[in-house]
Amino acid sequence: MLLPARCEHIATNLNRTVSGDTFFTLSSLDKPFAQKWCQNFTPEQKESRMDTCADILNNIDTDPSVLAVKAKAMAILNYLTEAADFQHCFQQWKSRMERCRYRQGEYIEGEKVATVIGNE
């Protein structure tokens, strides 16, 4: 879930990540933009917006839309790891890596090397 622009000023002050994931750190948001965006607010408006942003950040783990996206992503990843095509590609890659190590990095693309791992 992307944070609305009005939440950036509060997000820059938090030293944590959204949902505990490390791919989106709240401290990485653009601080100068957030400060400029808030400069024309009255103290009451700032307080209200900070409360709203705090509510959003506190409820992000239980938000149904976030949970639905996580569930769909996990279903797709589980399917990919079980798919025969994916496993076949992985085995081919592993075989090529073994040949490359055996040849100490020499170019072997297109060669029919059957002595290292087996027939491909």
C-alpha cells in the first residue's frame, strides 16, 4: 500500500518499515517534499493529519486490501515453485553452472558437453 502524500511528514519521523517488510522503508521517503507540503498548515491541521497518518500506519497489517494482495502474491509464488516448467528451468540452469565451474568460466554456450553432469 502506498502512503498518501500527506503521510510523508509523519513517515519520515518513524524508524520502521511498512508491515515489517524491508523493501519499503518509511525513512526513505522524500523529507524536503514532506516538510514543504506541511509548511502552510495551521498547528491544528498538522495535528489532524498526523493522527490520520498514524492511524493508517497502525492499521496497515490488518487492512483487508493489503492482506488480499499478500495472499494473492503468496499463491502465485507457491504455484511458481511447484510448476514443472520452473523446476525444469532451474535444473537446466544448475547444469550450466556446474559446466561453467568445471570449465573454470570458459565460454561453453552451444557445446554438447555430456561428460560433466549428464545429457541435457
